[in-house]
Amino acid sequence: MDSRTDLKSRLPSRHVTEGPERAPHRSYYYAMGLTTQQIHQPFVGVASCWNEAAPCNIALMRQAQAVKKGVAAAGGTPREFCTITVTDGIAMGHEGMRSSLPSREVIADSVELTMRGHGYDALVGIAGCDKSLPGMMMAMCRLNVPSIFIYGGSILPGTFKGRPVTIQDVFEAVGRHSVGDLSDADLDELEQVACPSAGACGAQFTANTMATVSEAIGLALPYSAGAPAPYEIRDRFCATAGEQVMALIRSGLRPRDIVTRQALENAAAAVAATGGSTNAALHLPAIAHECGIAFDLFDVSDVFKRTPYIADLKPGGRYVAKDLFEVGGIPLILKTLLDHGFLHGDCMTVTGRTMAQNLAGVAWNKDQDVVLPANRPLLPTGGVVGLKGNLAPEGAIVKIAGLESLTFTGPARCFDGEEACFEAVQKRRYKEGDVLVIRHEGPQGGPGMREMLATTAALYGQGTGGKVALITDGRFSGATRGFCVGHVGPEAAAGGPIGLLRDGDIIAIDAEAGTLDVKLSKAELDARRAAFKPKRATATSGYLWKYAQQVGPARTGAVTHPGAVAEKKCYADV
């Protein structure tokens, strides 16, 4: 038995290609032009979220071809397939946003089913937009076959009247336009120039936040998550990933060897250090869940609390992903965090080396101000903070990067659903000092836990971003800025206190102390709870109905199945 055959005898694809009883199966592969040698090599799934929905995904098919070349060069047989993506920028501000977070589960489930159904031995996953990144990483951890994650890359910044702009500027321009601060002609010009290339939103919104996570958690090759989508170097990263996944098959290094408790803490630290999206507080617990690790919102918040904010990235700062890549990329952030004791250096990565070994050759770039040293941060605590109190017994999350004040107290102005609040904002039916409350937008009650970017961007565009606060049991986009608290749990549909609020109730937010409270007695809250009537479900059939029946709370990642803790044997061991 040669080494190739010996390797195949230990892999899932042996059930598809080996032995006389698999002659019908092999005939299908011959029909697709495979040689006998290719059929008896390891099969590597090359999954991408390519589609024509948005620029985030449009370049992924090209990158998949580069991965396939790398797999073939290293003695493997690549098998390409696609899965869905729901792109938040298109889904934002209407009913389509209910599909966004649920798409994460469909991505993970569909990749799992494709891999299981065809007996693939390893996975290279390529994703471009928000939920597709954690969805792909969740699938890798669930299957636990040798895997490498590839980010499709960020978009280049646009230029409007001589200054760089991103999609954030367009969303906020809607608010400026509504108060007469931007002309029809300028809005038309801005929307045409803000997104000049393929790639995901360029600032530290959810896509770039989770791309940062992919390197910090060890599932992506160093530097690979930083290069913008149009850069030709992406093809080199992709080909290298294809070669390296074959090395992982031979060594037996799997995602659950990489994604440990310490690796999850590294990922949370990278989010905090970059002022990343609050959505990471949903996705990290969900990834942990696929590994059988208990790591919830409060665990994420503990890391946020002890990690300095060091990267001056939009939406709270000045720079975008392209700028970060060109001064040293994500390894520059990880290196200074490691040097100053904020990162676990002994975590294994897909290179086959530890995080510390990967970073050993990274030199500090003193000729830049995109990233500050971790001992001289922008803020001493992370750009994202967890909250807890009588209004959020199961926690909440707030991004403090860019905030001038870390406390806010004001009367509640309650809305059942985003549309009602957005209409009030458009018509300026609110007062400075109000705390806008959007409820019945949680994972179950929405269903789908919509993002509120249209509303928060309109507030900011109207010039009141720091003069009102907004809390919700839904989510916020990574592009959101201002005093905005999301993931309030329990959600209204589960009888959480947010569903008991009335106009005029005084809400106190303290991001310094980490508290979120309503100034009501326990007796008053109990009386309101006794009289509470759940809102009638909006989804009565289809996928959103199924999702609402299965989804868990935001605190543990809004997951829909028992996770690795309940499994008897993972797919990789079939």
C-alpha cells in the first residue's frame, strides 16, 4: 500500500471511492473528467459564498479557482461548491433583514450537508459578507475536518468631492438628506462613487471584524484576511491555502485543535482592540458552540473589558481595512497585543505553528498611526463593552469606540419594531435626551434579530447621534455609531424586561460600570410581567417559522442545535 492509498484509507472519502462496491460512484467522477489518480486522492471541498447579490461576494468564484490550483499542486482533488449569502447592505432597513442572521445557520448547515453527502475530507471555505464568515467557520468546527478559512477581501474606499468615503457615509447621508443638509444631486453622486470595487464593506464593520477574528482564532493564514478583494495577492493567499490544507490532512490538525477557549479569547481581544462589530458577541459564542466550548456573551465581555482599543478604524476612527493592510495588516495588531500580554501565544494555527511562532518575525511599524502600541492605546478598555442590569439580566452589548461619553440617562420612547422607530426618526418625532427602545426584534421575536443601521445612520445624519441613545433586543450593524445598545436579553418575545417598558420610564446606561437599568422597582416589573401579553408571531410558515421554533438566546449565540457537546462522533471520524 503506497502512502497515498494509506492516507485515503483514514479519510471520509474512502466511503465514496474505494472498493468494488463503489464502482457506480467512481463512474460519476469519470463522467466529470477525473483520472483514476484524482479519484483515489483526498477530496477537498472548496466552498464559496459566491453570488451576484452584492460586491462582497462577486470575486469569490475567482478566488476559489486559485484555491483549487493549490489543492491540486499538493496532491489533492478539489471539489468546488457554493452556498448562499444574504448581504446585509441590501437586506438592511426592510423585511429582508429578517433573513440575515438565519442565513448564518443555513450556510453552516448547507456546507455540512454537502461535505457529509459527498464524503469530502477537508474544507477550504471562502466568504465575503457579514454572516457568511461565521457561518463558514461554524461549519468547519462542526465537521472538524482539516480546514482553512479565506476572507474574500474588503472593498476599496470611494472618493466624494476629494475625500474618501465608505458605505457608512451613504447610510448617514440619508439622514442628512432628510433634514435638508444634502442635496438630491449630492446624494445621487455619493451613492454612485462610494463603492468602487468588489469586496466587503471597507471599515471595521461585521465582515472585517470577523475577518480579523479568522486570523486571531487561527483558522486563516497570516495576512490573508487583510488584502482588499481587487489585489492580485489574494490569488497567492488562496493557492497557498489550497496547498496548506493538504498539509493539514497529512498532519491530522483539525479545527477543534485550533479553536480552543484560549483561541476564542484571542479572537475576542482582536475585536475589542479594533473597535469591531458588536455582532462578534453573537458569532464567537456560536463558533464555540460548534466546538463544545461554553463561551457566552459574558465571557466575550470579560475579554473586551481587559483589552485596550488600539486600531483607529472606521466607523469610530479614521481608517479602513486597506489602510491597515498596507501598514502591516492584522498581524501588526496581534503582535502588539501579544507583546503586551493581551494574547495567548501558545494557541495552534492552520500554519501548523503557534500564534507566537507566526508573529515572531513581525516587526513594529513606527511610520504609521493606524495601529497604536497596546501600551499606548486609544482607550484603555476595548472598543466594545458588555452590559448587565435589571433591564438586561442576560446581558447586552455596546460599542464605545468613538463615543464622547460612556453614560446616558433618559426617558424611554418605545417602539414595537424598527419601522415605527425609523418613521419617528425621519419625521423628527423624538427629543434630544430620549432613549429610543426598539423591541420584538430578537432572534425569536423578530424573527431573525434584524440590524438597525437604517435608524442609527439616520440619527447620525440628522446630527443627533450622540444626543439620543437607542436600545434593542435586535442587533446593530458594524457600521453603527452613536450610543447604541443591542442584544438586550432576554428579548421581549421571551418575556424580557425590554418588553415591559413604557414611554417615560427612565433608563440608565453606564458603559464604564457595565450596567443597563430601568429605574423601576422589582415589584413594578413583576406586576407588568404578570399583565404582559406576547406579541402575535409574524412568521407562521417557511424558514423563518422554523428558525423561530429552534433559535436560542443571543447570550449563547442565537444557535439552533445542541452543538458539539451533544454529539457522539464528529463527521471527520466517520
